[in-house]
Amino acid sequence: MTNYEVMFIVKATLDESNISKITTEVQKLISDNKGKVIEFKDMGRKKLAYPINKEVSGFYYLMNVAATHEVIQEFDRKLRINENILRHLILRKEGE
């Protein structure tokens, strides 16, 4: 398995229960496909550099995961479909 760093931004207009549900689902996407969430950080609400879909702020989350390339491809596809996630970025960690 390869180590990846994932950052994603959730809409700030959602209520706390929906945000909690979305973050749980995102972590579950990795763990259900035989990946492992090593670390999960809530970075808080931040103002966006530019509006995305008329949103001016969002909740930032950072995850360190260990997964195969196929798991990450499916994870990426599902994050693109989710309309409550404004942006996401997946980086493969070098040298690990």
C-alpha cells in the first residue's frame, strides 16, 4: 500500500450533523475498501481564496491514508460526485 495525503473542503452552509455525516462517509470510503486512515485532522472553517459555486468559506479537512492505487481512484471518483465537497486534492507521499 502507498501513503497518500488527502485534503478536502466541505460547504460551510451545511449544518453540523450533515458535515459530521460527510466526514464519516469520506473516511468510510477508504476503510471499506481495505485502505487505512492513519490520521484525520479538522482544520476548521476558512475563507476561500475565491468563490466556488457561490460559496465563500468552507470547512477544511486533512487525511493521511494508506491505500492501493485502485482504492484511491474510486475514492477520487466518489469525491467528485459529492456535491457537498467543494474541492479535494490527493497527493502521493514520496519516499514512504
